Amino acid sequence: MLEVRGLESGYKRSTVLQGVDLDLAAGQVLGLLGRNGVGKTTLINTLMGLVTPSAGSVRLEGADLAGRRPDVIARAGVALVPQGRRVWAPLTVAEHLALAARRGRGRGPWDTARVIELLPRLGERDRHQAGQLSGGEQQMLAIARALLTNPRLVLMDEPSDGLAPAVVDSIGEVIAGMKQEGVTLVVVEQDLHLAFAVADEIAVMDKGRVVHRSPTLEFRRDSSIAHALLGVA
């Protein structure tokens, strides 16, 4: 589904991505790990069109999206669940879902009823403003907003950020549910427990490149890889 070759991008005079190569099959969940500052968020933002690449290609089912505007990439079937959720505090849950559903109308299987089935807490809180929700509920709202666009690919940036361990487990269950529904995901994470629970494969970035990739079980069994690349035992 996704084929990235030689991708370079950055900010002003600073090049962050140094030639990223990445492949992702339909229905696969890839956990993207790495120390702080190695380019994980820059990669997600470049794939979404929020950062313009200086070189390389990004192909989604054969269509090259590198350098396209974010709205063009979104219409091509890519959705972002950003770090920090970025929900609109004054709008209610129902208003968020209605706006997202308008973009995704007629494009695929995800509608409001199906999203609420996956995320029932949102149905219970539909009249609440987003600013009144807990961090975990806001994360669920950000996920719902992405799903309602009926994407072919979902990019998730640090879904566990700022959440208590019990809430992170709940988010993991939601991602597992998306996986069962055949959603294709790239999940950037610092929480190894969450990444290992949801990902089919693990990729590790260092100095702006993907330097390791292996099935999740293989990665977990070889602790020397995690120690060398992530600094953890």
C-alpha cells in the first residue's frame, strides 16, 4: 500500500530525514520507534504533507503524494491522529464527528454508528465539549475523527502521550480493534508496551533513517537490538 523511497525533508536549513525507505502492506500495523529527535514526527508530518520533502517519493497504492498539499493527501486516503490530540475544545463530540463524517461521506465503511460501536465512550459523551473530556477521551475522539474520513492509511503520532498506564491500555485495545477491522496504521510510539501489543512489525529510526525492521516477536526476543537502538534493556 505505502512505498517510501529516499525521502528527505526538514525545516529551513536543517535536514532531518536523511533518505527514508519504508514499505507497508494493506492491513499491516507498523510500530515506529526511536529516541527523541531522530525524525519520527518529521516523517509522519512529511507523509501527511505538513512538511515538504526536498527529495524522494511517497507512493500510496502507486500514486505519488510527495510534496502534495495536506488536503490532497487526505483526499487520497491518508488520515492523521496527531500528537497532543489537537481537538477543538469548544466543539462537542457530536459536532466533531459530524464534521469528520461530512468529509468521509460515501467513501467507505466507517460511519458515525460504526465508530461509536468501536469507541462507545464517545457515544456517552456526545454532548460534552472536547475541552471537557479526559486525555484518553480526547485521544479516542482524535481517532474517531480520522476513521470517519474512511482512510486507507492512518498515521498515529504518540497516541500514549501524556496518558496514564491504564488509559494507554484502553487506547491499545482501540488500536487492536482497528487492526481487526483491517485498518492500515503507522504508529509512532515511545511506549514499548503499547507498540509491542499492537504492531505486526517494528521499525526503528536513527539519525533520520530507518535503521532496523523486524517482526515484533523477533524484536522482543532479541533485547540487544532494543538496547543498542533505543537504550533500553
